[in-house]
Amino acid sequence: MSIEVTRNERRNSVPLVGTALVAAFGLAVPHAAAQWQQWGGPGRNFVTTATGLAAAWPESGPKKLWSHPLGEGYSSILFSEGNLYTMYRNGDEEVITALKAGSGETVWEYKYAAPVPEGMETRFGNGPNSTPLVTKDQVCALGVAGHLHCLDRSTGKLAWSHELIKEYSAKAPEFGFSSSPMAVNDRLIVAGSGEGCGLLAFELATGKLLWKKHDFENVYSSPILVDAPGGKQFVLLTDREVVGMDTESGDKKWSHKHQNQWNTNISTPVWGPDGLLFVTAGGEAGSRCLKVAAVKDEGGLEEAWANGKIGIGQGNAIRVGDTIYACAGHSPTFITAVNAKTGDTLWQERGFAKAMLLYADGKLIILDENGTLALAAPDTSGLNVKSKTKLSEKRTWTVPTLVGKTLYLRDTERIMALDLG
């Protein structure tokens, strides 16, 4: 285990409360919308309030600000106070890194031994798969082998760490630990896998285990916090069901079956202001919207609708108003719009491989797995693609990050910054 500090020019910065807390409790924090400190961005929903994006790009694509080598992995890119944070793999090591957002220059790196767990399926890569979390003072990251590290945000020095398999008898999911941690108040919430390790809560400052509960297996999706009738609760999509849990104790409040033939539910649930929870998976599970306020006697939820023809495998879904946007299907794939209230398919558009999406300034930013980046203006009648450009020949499975007018993205070899203004 080693740490490598190259440069640190953050002496004059003012640390902010992590946007995980902003998203959870609506704290009024200056410039929170200009940060991207957790999986899914400020609201953990892949929607940003950024404005001023160009209506279209030249044929060559948006202006490239910089590009640098980066190792293997699918961790998305975080932004806080002028620095970027992500993870990558270098041989049998995983690396948590901080980079200067303006240049891509390394600020610090924290490296640790992390050979892939025995029996892990590696045909899609060796990880890391999870996205770290940036809080006021720390960077917390979960590696593919269940190594959990919490580092000082400014220096990269270790604050505390745990090995979920060794210390808590967690069981590595088939494709490795992939769920992205979140912060609620002074707690770090981590989805694990295995008997008694489905969800764990740690004291953020010290790493003290507060509780671990549930026997979830093969958890890949990331938890969210929803403000449902009766109070806030964690929601986690597991391999066979979606579950609501009390934020203080972690106790189960309800569960609802959502299962495909592979027991691989990956996409993060989407919460709507109307109390509808959208869950989806590839294969036979399809998609459904659940009324979280309507818990049945047997512990399940009332379904607003279910649509077995629309399934999102490993991609993300975005809700804007009463419309849900996602890349659905396996082969072929379609950029798809679904009515969030009824489940009716509004339209489907070809032309993209499996893709990840962001929403900003009335536009969808689309990055497909073949390295194609596009800008589109969606509405209820269709997808109006304004610009489309090829950026990479490598696999691009990571959702991009938008901060202001700058888009940060990565493939399995490089990280880059683009000007979308």
C-alpha cells in the first residue's frame, strides 16, 4: 500500500459540504450545482442545472481541452473545488487519484494491492467499477475486491479503511463490488453482498462500523435516498428485488420483486417528485414504477405500471418532468422515452450502441459504448440529434460528468475534458 503526492495547490480553497448531503437534505450550499461529488451528480440522478451549452458542435466535435492516459476501469469522474477524482486499475493495484480539472495533471494518487477476487467474472474487465464519493474533507472509494478506503481530500493520505470480505465475511458479487457509496449526515452508506452484508453504515469521520444488515447477493446498483411519506429512506435495487430501508437503523421497510434471468440488476432506481420509483433491468425483468407510499400487507408496493418490453441493462435512466429517458434493449439498442405516469413508450430511436446519458440545458448528452458522443434535444415526439462525433475506439461504459460547460469523460485507457460551450 502506498501514497504518492505530486502537487497540491488547494491552500486557498474553501471546502463545501458534499453534494450527497445536498441531494439528501436540500442544504443551501453555495455553488453546489457546480460540483459533481457523487455517483449521478448533485441529485444522484444524472441531471444538472448547467446552462449555456452550445446548440450544436462543429463536424469535428466539441473542442478538446486536454487528454491524458488513465488505466482500466469504469469509475465515473467527480469534481470538487477545482479537482477531479476517480479510480483506475494498474495491474494488481487499484488507484484512487486526484487530478487538476483544468489540465488533467495529477495532484495525488493512493495505490493499494487489489487482485481480483477468486472466481470473479472478468470478461467485461477487472474493475474498478464503483464511483467514489467526495465529502467536505474526504474521498471514499469502494474497490472491485471490497477494499473500502477513506482518504483526506486535500492530500490523499489514508484516514481509515476496511476490507469487506476479510473483516465482515462479505461475498464478492460475480462481477466484483460495483455499487457506489453515498453519505447521509455523518454516515457512509455502502452496499456490499453476502450474508448480513447487504448494506453497511460507517461513521464517516472514523470508519467505525455502525451496523450491517441484510443478505443481498450480487448487488451492483447504487443506493439512493428518497423523501417518501413517513420520512426519508434508503432504496437499493438488489439482485432479485428493490428494497426500502430506514435511514437510522437500516431495517427493511418494504421490498418488491424485480428480477431477471441472470439476477443482475444494475441500473440505479429513479425517484420522482410524485412519489413514483422507477426501477429497471435488462432481460425479462423489464421496467416498472412503484408507489412507495402504498405498502401492501405482504410488504410489497402497489405498482403504477409495469412494461416488460422496456429494459435497461447496465445503463442509467433519467427522469425529466413526466418523461423517462434511457438506452433500452440489448441488440439492437434504442434511445427510449417512456411516460413516467403510465409506462407507455413515447418513442424509440436507433443509431446508438449501448449508451449512457446526461441531461442539461434542455439537452441529452449521449455517450455510447463505441465512443460516440452526441448532443440531442428530446421531446415527447422524438429525439432531435443536433451533433454526433466519434471520440474513442475503446470501450466507453462510464457516464460522463458535466461541470458548467466542461464535459469530463473516460474510456478504458484515457481521460479527457471537452468544452461544450
